[in-house]
Amino acid sequence: MSRFALFVVVFLGLGAAFGVSAAGPLESLRSLAHEQGLVAVQGADGGWRRVRRCGVEGAEMPPGLAQEMRRSRLKRDHSPVEIPVVLHLISNSKGEGAVSDAVIAQQMRVLQAAYEPHNFFFTLQSVNRVVDDIWFQGERENVMRAALAVDPSRHLNIYSFDLGEVALGYTFMPWDYPEDDYRHGVTVFYGTFPGGEGLPYNEGDTLVHEVGHYLGLMHTFQRGCKAPGDFIPDTPYEKRASYGCPVGRDTCPHRPGEDPIHNYMNYSEDGCMDHFTPQQARAMHFVVRRFRPSLLD
Ligand SMILES: [Zn+2]
């Protein structure tokens, strides 16, 4: 495991090095964070902290998988995939993280709206409210997942708590473990739920993005301008992640198309992200059949 453990260690190190109490106007804080490959996000105390947009960086597809995916006969007429969701809301004894049912319903609508055009349907099966000061801080997450996970081969387990300076969200890739492994599932900072405190990443798109990884998608900026990029033929190449909403940006001018800054698998602000491409959808359906077949039972 490691890849993930390593990220966490690295990010914690970064967070510690930067400290949380950034001074100066918000704009300069944001650009400084972006230069460092981070985003500035508001925390519960109203202060701003610099964190990774996503903990899934450096993930790779298993050898041969991209080729297998290209050759697959799966076209756009994929059959619907229905995914029951179990949401584990971890809060602390002060009540932080205890998101309301109304917000949860809104988050599910955001998730559904992003995936429905591509024939993925998410149903909230249960909300598991857990008060635990240790887990809320993201400590002993493997112990927590082992204790809480509901049949990961047939459910999407979502965990929310305060990820501190680690990232806004992360997940394991479908091929990292067998489909029934308790470690599968998506973790997001509770402040990214719609209307949450995680400005400007508080419209629910962090969950949309992480579920994209859960279903096998890479970041659109994977490998920069170098082939095969993110392995998806209809997402233009881009040299690096986009922050904010840099309309018209083109960091790989020798490649066709402007940067896919509106794609959910980029790092733009929530208000800037609005779609997956048809080929990303095709890839997700392929990945479900190949790695998460029990979701189809
Ligand atoms: Zn990501």
C-alpha cells in the first residue's frame, strides 16, 4: 500500500511546513497555493488553509489495461449501473462534521446530476452517523474503514471527516485491491458538501471527482502534454492542473484543443466544473465490468 500512505505522509509534511495561518489577502494566498500545487480552502474556524485538491496523484493503470480498454467492444449504449451508497459521517464531540440531512440530500443530487447523463445511478441506502474525536481527525483511517465499511463490492462507501491539510478528498483506484476489500471507498472533507465551509470547493464536486477515480478515471492533466495522457481520447492534453477557472487556457499548444478546465477530473473550482466526456463515461463503464462487477449483480 503504500502509494497512498506515502502521499498522506508527504502531504502532512507539506501542511506542517506551510502552517495554517496564512497571512495576506486571499488572492495572494490562493496564487501562492496554486504555485505550490495546492488549493486554499476555508476551514471551520473561518481561517484559510492550503491543501491538496486531491490525494490521488501519481496513480497509474495496470500494464495493458489501457489497451484492453481501447479494444473493448463497449460502445456508448452501456446499460445502467446502479450503485447503492452508504455515507459514513464522522463528527467530533463538538458537532463538527455533523452535516444535516438536507445537505446530504443536496450532495446526492449533485452526484446524481453529474453521472446520470452517463447511465450511473446512485441511491443513498443509509447514513451512518458516528461521533469519534480520533476518527474525525483522520487518524486510524484503516481501522475506521475496517470497522464501518458495508460490503464494498456492492456499495460505494463514502467517509467524511476533517482531512486537515492532507487533501480535499481521495480514494483507492479500482485495481488497487480486490473489489470486496474494506479499503475501497471515497473519503471527502465534509466542508466540500454543498454550502459547506470549504469555499470555493463547496458545491459538492469533490465527491463527483473522487467517485471518478473510484470508477477508474485519471486526472485530465496526467502526464502533461505527453502521450498517452489520461488515456482518454476526447479530453485534450494539458500540461498541469487548472486552478480557479482559467477559461481559454491552452498549455499544450501543439496538441489539439484547449485545456479541459471544465472537466470534473481537473482541479478547477467547483463552479467551473460541469462535465465528463463520452469517452470518460465509456472508460468508467469498462472499469466497472472489469474491476467492480458485483455492482452489476
Ligand atoms: Zn483527483
